[in-house]
Amino acid sequence: MMLLVIGGSVIGARLLAQTAEATDQLTSRILPARTEAARLQAGLVNQETGVRGYAIAADRQFLTPYTEGKQDEARAAARLRDLVSDRPELLADLDAVEKQAAEWRRTFADPLVAGVTVGDPQRIDKATAERSREAFDGLRTRWSTQNRDLARAVHEGKQRVEHERTVRTYILGALVVTFLLTALVLTVLIRFLVARPLDALRDSSRKVARGDFGHVITVTGPKDLTAVAQDVEYMRQQIVEELDASRAQQRVLASQAADLDAQAVELRRSNAELEQFAYVASHDLQEPLRKVASFCQLLEKRYAEKLDDRGRQYIDFAVDGAKRMQVLINDLLTFSRVGRVNDARLPVELDQALDRAIANVETAIAETGAVVERPEKLPLVVGDPMLLAMLWQNLVGNAVKFRHPDRTPHIRVTCEEDPEQPGTWRFGVTDNGIGIPPEFTEKVFVIFQRLHSRDSYGGTGIGLALCKKIVEYHGGRIWVDDAPAEGTRISLTLPAAPEASDAAAHDPQLSEEKALT
């Protein structure tokens, strides 16, 4: 198609150029030459008329047509010579006319003009007039030949222009027909070589899209189209591989889901057993311990006179062991119930929770003279009011219990926004007590882990483990900070309450209703 367009453009340009050349030759040279020939002949006629009038009247004004005729002849001859410079036959006619005109002026006109005396009219003798007529008749014969040749040139120019236009019309029409036929052939070729393979590729792609992933895409045709088909086939293979992997993953996930369901069932059963154990531990198990302690005390009271110091010491050991067992059971129950019993999610004013915690350890604070420094306002969080009060109670109680023997306990509670986690509050409980060695900062949060003997400091070693469980249940974290130079600083984070619950939490009546619910 490109070659056809280029060839047609060249041929069309050539035809237009030939037509334009023929038209220019006719309109710009032949027809103007004919006009200039007529001017040339008119100039010669004016010369002949002027000579006769001057000879008869002997008046200079009658010589003007002769003079102007010679000038017109010269100008017309010069222009005519330029126009027919490429036509030898027309140049020959012009040369013959010019030669005949020059001969007429030499033999008749110039001698006659020279022989006339102004103001003395004379008659032209018959012989001279006859020679002038014969010379001018010969000039008219040359005119006729020149006019005939010019008319023939005009006719030939018109025929050439008509011929060029006819040829141009036929060739341009043939080019149009050729273009149409070529377009038709290309359409057929595209249909067979491109459209049909594309239809086949489309049908194969639709089969794959409908779920027939095993259908192999094979297309014949041009190189570019086969390359596209290969890419589509590669894509299908990738999809099949990913689908197989996804199905395998789904099978694994289904198996894992079944295992998780089974584990959930087992966990529910285990939780039910734990609930039963908690009931037994809180009632049935503590009842024998109370009896052991009670009867040991009765034994000491009734047989005090018969027991020596070692016997009374043994009874004290048994009573103390029973009591410590009761405390341990109660602490274990408290630890196991975090997040499992009374799963409350209410807006909690931490100020109120801290007030309850300080009230619970008020006796120890009064005995030791401890000073508790706290912010004017603690933020609002969402959680379990009882657990949060228990958290503060353990932290403040530990600060009082593990006091330094030479210092009055000073406990400082701080609160700030956590710079590392937006939307989170960071709290700190700092004391001036005995402190925690750096190597034990992780161990203190493990249940039943103690750093001191029971004789030095009482307790079951479950307090900080309970604090960790409460904080993590509320979505925060707790750690021992190494910031203070003396004593201990326990840091913890809790998520801030959502804005939607903030207003409701500040309404005491609404908060009380939620708590009751």
C-alpha cells in the first residue's frame, strides 16, 4: 500500500505538471505570440500609410504614424522573438517578415521620405509606386504565412492541453480503481490472516474466562499475533499454577480451620473444667484448709500446757502453711479470672480507679507514712473498672511493701501521651524503695517468681504477673523502666478511649447505668 501510494503520488504529480506545462505553453507563449504578431503587422501597416501621407502632403505630422509604426514593430518583434524562441518555424516566419519589412523600407520608404521637401508636395511616379506595392504585397504574403503558422500552433497547443487533461483523467481514475482494488485485497487478507486468528484467540480466551482453565490457547497467523497468543497462553499457565496453589492453600486452610474448630471445642471444654476447678478451689478446697487451721489452733489451745515449745512451733507452721495456701488459692483464682469472668468494657475514669486502690491499701500507707503524688486529672480509658482498680492497687501496694528501711515511701504516679504510639497513654509508678536489679526486670513479671524470701517480704509472687495480664488484656504493655537513680519505676501503656465514648463516660448517670448493666 505504501509503494502504491508513493507511485500514485509520483504519477499524479507528473500528470499535473504536464497539464500545467501544456496550459502555460498555450496561454503564456502561443496566444501572446499571436497578439504580438498582430501588433507587428499593424505597425507595418501604419508605416506604409504614414509614408504615403507624408509624400502626398509634405507635412511632418503625417510622418508620425511611420515613426511610431517602426517603434511598435521593433517592440512587437522583440517580444514575439522571446515568446517563440523555442519554436524554430515561428522564428523563421518572424525573420522572413523582418527581412521583407527591412527590404521595403530600404527600397521605397526611406528614399521617399528623404526625397520629400516639407511644404512642397510631389507626386509619386508610377514605377516607384509599383515597386512599393509589390514589396508590400510580398510582406503581406509573409504575414499570411506567419498567421497560418501561429494559428496552427494555437490549434496544436489546444489539442495538447485537451490530450493531457484526458490522459490525466484516465490515469487518475485508474489510480482510484487501483486503490479500491488494493484496499479490497488488503481487507480480504486482513480478514483471513488477522481477523480469523483474532476471533480464535478471543474464543479461546473466553473459554478460559468461563472456567475451562485446561484449554490450551494456540493461534496461527502473523508473527505479532502468534506472539500475543503465546503471551496469553503463558498468562493462562500462570493463572492455572496460581489457582492450583490457591486451592492447595485453601485445602490447608480448611484443614487448619477444622483443627482450630477442634481446638476451640477442646478449649471450651477445658474452660468449663477450669470453671469447675475454680469452683472447687474456692469452696471445696478451701474448706479443708480452714479446718486444718481451725483444729490446729484448737489443738494448741486445749493442749497448750502439755505441748513444749517445739510442739507449739510445729502447730504454728501448720497454721501458717494453711493460711498461705488459702492466699495462694485466692491469688490464683484472681489471676485466672482476668479477662474471663465479668468481661466488662466500660468507660473508666482512672482517677476513680486509683482512688479505690489507694483506699484498699490505706492501712499500709498510714502505717508507713507513705506519700502518694498523683496528677490532678487522669484520662479516660475503656476497660474493666475492677481490673483497673486491681492494677493500681498492686502497683501502689508493691511500692509501699518493698520500701527502703531508711526512707519514708514516696510514690509518684505520672501520665503523658505516648510519643511512640499516638492515641495511647503512658503511665508511670515511681517509688524510692529497694529497687529491682536490671537482670531481674523480666523475671518479676513471671508468676510465682520471687526475688526475696518470705521472711523478708510477704506475698505469693503473683502481683506483677497479675498486673501484666491486666495491662495486656486492655491492649497495652508494661515494663520496668531503668530511669530512676534509686527505687523502681514501673511504666505501662493503655489505649485512649474513643471520642464516641468520651462524652458518655463523663456523664455519671450514664456510666453508672452501664456499670449496672
